[in-house]
Amino acid sequence: MEITSSVIYSTFYLGLLSISFALYLITSLMDPGYVQDEDKSCNLTYSYHGDEENSIGGDVTCQSPQDTVSHRNCENEENNQQQATQNKPSNCVTARRCGFCRTIQPIRAKHCADCKRCIRRWDHHCPWVANCIGERNHRFFWAFLLTESALIIWTIRIICLLSCHTVLIFSGKTTWEFVSHSRITYLKHFEEDYNPFDEGVLNNMFNFLCRCQVRDWGAVLYKSTQNTHVNAE
């Protein structure tokens, strides 16, 4: 049962790590939603009707240079209509041309100074993935953050466990001896705060990290007991 549990924990952790790495690569390498350049010659206008519950319609007009005269006439008529209804809210949103790359920007698009491109539904440029977060890769970025949060929680638990064991190594104790001091036959005769195997922080660290041979802990216990009796006398 213990082997099965350890395999499950290891598999789950490695699975989270693999998914996180895959999501990182997808977010970093995929197209975040670059605005294409084929609409540079168009002047787009998105219009909606205010009397239809302010719903945006599908009217998109693309005006070429050949329609300049008609376009001017339309502008005059629109100006007259705007003057007649100047107290009413505007019912026309015109997509503007980017001042950097000269691309017509759709609604919610923004130019990224780092990528030198306009991004659809631009959220931000993330330096950690070296890519913009936009309409196409935002969901993968969110999933990446979710898996990273799970890994961070797991890592915090590991750091807490590491800290506990570091303190035990400094004092020359094991977890069992720390928890069950009063129930261990070779320790229950000593005070709770006394450890007969404590040889000082530096010696404890050296013995733990550098000593490869198995030690005779009975001899260490006997030596510590003799020193205790000598000090008591």
C-alpha cells in the first residue's frame, strides 16, 4: 500500500510538471492573435443601432480609394445627421489605424511595443513566456498559471518539510526521536530537551553530510552518558 501511494504521488507530481511545461511552450510559441496585414487598404467602420438595445450589428464597410467622391458625400450626410442628433450618444465605432505598424486595429486590439505587432484582444506582454497574451493563447496562459499554482503549493509543503529536517539535523535528532522522546527506551531516562547524540551543529552537519560509514550509536550513547555523569559529579 505504501509503495502504491508513493507511486501515485510521484506520478501526479511528474504529470503536473509535464503539463505545466507543455502549457508554457504553447503559450510562449503560439500566435497570440496577431492582426493580419491584408486589411491595410481598408477603412473599417463598425456601426450599431441605438434603438435595438445597443446591440452591435454586423455592418462593416470597406472603402477603397475609388469611392472617394461617394465617401465624401456620405461624410457630408453623416455630418448633417450628427448635427441634428448631437445630443444623442454616438452609435458608430470606427476602427483606427495603428500609428506604429499602420495596421487597421479591430476592436480590443492593441499594438505591443515588444512584439512590434498589433494583437487581437491584447491583455499584456509577459516577459516570463517572452510572448504577448492575446485572444488565441490567453486560455493556455491561464491553465499554465493554474498548474504552476498547484506546483507552488506542493513546493511550499516540501520547503516546510525541508526546514523541519534541517533543524533536526542541526540538533542531531531524527523525526522519531523528536516526536517520541519519552517513549524510546534509550532516551526516556533523559530530559526532553537533552539529546545524547548531539555533537554540536558543525559536527552534526559534517557527520550527516560527509560521513559514509555506519556509526556505532551505542558507543556514542555510552560516551554521552559517561560525560553526563562526570558533569553531574
